[in-house]
Amino acid sequence: MLVTIIIIVVLVLLAGFVVVGFNRLRRQNVGVNEALGGVDVQLTRRADLIPNLVNTVKGYAQHERGVLENVTAARAAVQKAAQGGTVDEKSAAQAKLDKAIVDVLAVAEAYPDLKASANFIELQRALTDTENQLSFARQYYNDAAAKLNTSIATIPWMFFSGLAGVKQRDFYKAPAGNETPPTVTF
């Protein structure tokens, strides 16, 4: 009788431990998905600012058509990646957009009236704010991914990763050459 009670208690404790492990990994996985969604929101916000920036610059730089077309293509790539691309695809699309934005700002440098325009100044502020929020969102994602990856790689949680259907996640990395922010001078 005592042995039966001990076996039942051990089984209940073991079942409770499995439930706790499963739920912990699933919560962390949801947190990583939420954090990646935050990166997508900021990438989309940034891409939404681009048409306003392009339209503001267009009036001054009609002959810079190639630069403006590159920005439009980069914006489309970011929107596509934000709708379901991998972390690497999102990172590559962001790098392309980074370069296009630098090119547009460089074109603006040649037009003093544009640089003094209230619309252009406001767009620069909004872009700077978005860049800061995007940086925070990427760091938040990486923190959530690190927490999940650590759990998956350590005992006892690693034994529940298959049961929970949770896998290690890639970190959001800056593409080669984008380790430092681009510099634009006015």
C-alpha cells in the first residue's frame, strides 16, 4: 500500500514536472515570435516612411531617378520579408533598405533648400526614431531567442523541446558590412 502511494506521488510529480517544462518552452517560443513580430512592425513602419521621404526628395532631384527606384525596390523587399521571411531574409532586406536610405539622404545633401524644408526635417526625425525603435526591437528579439536557446540547450528543459515542438532560433544579425550605422553628412 505504501509503495503504491509512493509510486503515485512520484508519477504525479513527474507529470507536473513535464507540464511545467512543456509550458515553459512554449511560453518562451511565443515570446520569441512576439519579439520577431516587433521587428516586423518596426521594419514596416520604416518602409512606410520611405514613400514620404522619396516624394519629398523627388521634387528636388528629378534626375536621380535610379536612386529613387532603388529605394522603392528595397521598400518592397522589406515588406515582403516582414510578411513571413526568415530572420536572415529580413536582415538582408533591411540592409538593402539601409543603403537605399543613405543614397536618398546623400542626394538630399546636394539640395540646401530640401535640407532646410520642415517636411524633410520631420521625416529625418521620424526615421531616426524608427531606427532607434528598430534597434530596440532587434535586441529584444535576440534576448528572447537567447533565453529560449539557453533553455533548449540545458538540462532538464532540453528533454522537453521535442515534446513542445520548440527549436533553437536564429539571432538577428547585421549583414556583413552593416555592423556600424552608415554615416550621412549634410
